[in-house]
Amino acid sequence: MNRKILRLAIPNIISNLSVPLLGAVDTALVGHLEEVYYLGALAVGSVIFNFIFWGFGFLRMGTTGLTAQEYGRRDRVKMMMILARVQFLALLIGLAILLLQSPIAMLSLWLIDSTQEVAEYTRVYYDIRILTAPGVLALYGINGWFLGMQNAKFPMIITIVLNMLNIAFNVWFIYGLGMHVDGVAWGTLVSTYLALLLAIFLFLKRYKKHLTDYKQELLLNVEELKKYFSVNRDIFIRTLCLIFAFSFFTAVSAKQGDLILAANTILLQLWFIVSYGIDGFAYAAESLVGRFKGSLEENKLTKAVWYNIGWGLFLGVMGSLAYALFGNQILYIFTDKADVIAVAKSVLFWTILAPLVSSFCYILDGVYIGATETKPMRNTMIVATFLVFLPTYYGATYLFGKHGLWLAMVLFMITRGVALGVYLPKTVLEK
């Protein structure tokens, strides 16, 4: 079982770590520009796109679980039709986002009360990056399908190429062409569509024979669409709550001033780096739990759950240890602003805790997605967001100042993990 897990997890970890690496490089590039508000604009722009794109993360997550179950049943037609439906939906949603880009921008900047300079440069970043919408959503769908097919190698290749291209273009546009946040946006736009072309090439190279399993009359099959949307409705609600928590975090940081916003943006990058690493095992759990549920191999399913949890906790401990030992030094990679570093150091303790307290809920998300048991994910996220995160923020900020926001985030993660653990014996592991 460990061999199966590592075969899927290691490529996922490598590809996942390139995602926060991109964010870290962007933060470092912009963090060394003359004005602090460029970093604030990048943070606010990232929040907006987290809402837009993460909200449709079900195009990947739901696709993986459903595809993995059909892979376990060896139903090639259903495997192919899942991919066809998710690409059809990605195109429709991507075009809708482009049509609504102006009202989305105005609403977002109204909700996030930042300084005038931050708002101005956020709009510059937004107007360029919004054009990536169809490509980003199409990549979600095809990567989710590859993972469901027990193929972690192709998503790794696609993601690494995407992010390495993105970094290269960003460095060129900022240092070569003298751009600022607009250079980051253009780099993302160009690299996204190049990565999509690569994904199509890889699909045709390995899975071209599956095209013969496509059945036009099944594309809009009512029963299959109901099943797809039932699973993805819960994932959508769960993801919106997660995005809300992180967006609320950034919006509150923006209200506290550019220094707090810049420091918290850097520390969130450290949260994301470890979370994406742990998600490598969460993705492995999605693939294997879905496969063994589809093939009705109960013993293997149980092993896949517990072995992945063990690996996730191990990475969490290693991440916390790394930040405890090297956290102060890491901050200097992101910025040379002494005042920003001083603020970040004052709340670094919460980032040291983050990998350890978050690892359990990250892995369990993957378990539930693979089993397509999505209602517990939805319910626990609602509880963690509105009954723990928000009340803790308002109460703890009054008592502890800037530490209150970080305490709220840590308790939010702990609540998710504990609640999902309570559901586990009655859902995924139920005989």
C-alpha cells in the first residue's frame, strides 16, 4: 500500500510544491520593488482570483473521485464521459466569468477596503489575469481526470511546466521589461495557455484510444449530471467557505494597513507551501479511495485511508519543525523591508503551528473526495467557518490584537480536522 501511495503522492507533492513556489517567487519579486502597495495589490488580486478559481475547484476534485470509481469498475465509456462533461462545463463557466468580469471586479474592490494605491494596481493585475479563466478551469478538469485514472505523472509535468514558465515570464516582464504587478499577470496568462496545450498533447499521447468511447448522446445524460452536481454542490459550498476564510483574513489585514497586509501575505505563503506538500498525499487518497470504493475492495480502502493520514501527519511535523528552526531566515527571502519583517516575526509562532494542526484536515478532505462522501466536508466547513473562525476572530482580536486573526485561523483548521475525524467511521469506513 505504501508503494501505491508514494507512486501517486510523490509526483503530486513535486507538482503541488511548484504552486506555492510560484506564489513565493511572485511575492519576492514584487516585495523587492520600491513601493509596499505593489505587494498589497498582488495580495488583494490573489484573493479575488482565489474566489473566482478556487470556487470552481470542484471541476478537479469532483472529477478525480468520480473518475477513480469508474476506473475501479473498469467502465471506459463512463470514464471518458466524465472528462467530456467537465471540459464542457469548464468552457461554459470560463466564458461566463469573462462576460461578468467588470461587475466581479467592482464588487471585489468594494468588499476589500484597501488603500487607493492598492486598489488601483489590483485592477491593473485583475484586468489581465481574468483572461486566463477558460484555460485555468480546463486544466482543473483534465488534471482531475488524470488523477482519477491513477496517473499522477501527467499533472506533475503540466503543473511544473506551467509554474516554471510562469516564473520565467514574470522575471522577464518585471526585471527585463520594467513592469510591476502587470508583469505577474501577463506571465500567468501566457503560461496558462501554453500549459493547456501541453495537457492536450499528453492526453492524446496516452489516452487517444479513449476518444472512441465518447458518446455524444450521453454528454447531457440527466442521471449522470445529477450525480456530478450532487457531489460538486457540496464541494462548491465547502470551497466557498474555505475561500471566504482566507479572503476574510486578507481583507482584515488590508484594513489594518499596508505593513500588516504585506507581512501577513508573506506568512500565508509559508502556510501554503506546506499545505500543498501535504496535499500530495490528499490527492493520493482521492485516487486510491475512489479506486478501491469502485472495485469494492474494503480492506484496501481502509489501508489507503490510514496510511495516507500517517504520511500527512509526518509531513506536518516536519513542516512545523522546519519553520521553528529557519522561519526567521526565510522571511528575508521574501522582502528586504525591515518594518515588514519585524511585523512578520511578531506573529511567526502561528505559522510554526500551522503545518502540524492543518495536516489532518487536508488528508481527510482527500479521503472524502475519493469516496464522494461530500456532505460531511460541507457541514464541517460551515461549522468551522461560521461557528469557530468568525467568532474567534472578533473575540480574540479585541483581547489579543493582531494575534487574534491568526488564532482564529489555527482553530478553524483544528475544528475541520476533528469534525471530519468524527464522521469518518460512519461514512467512508462504514462496512
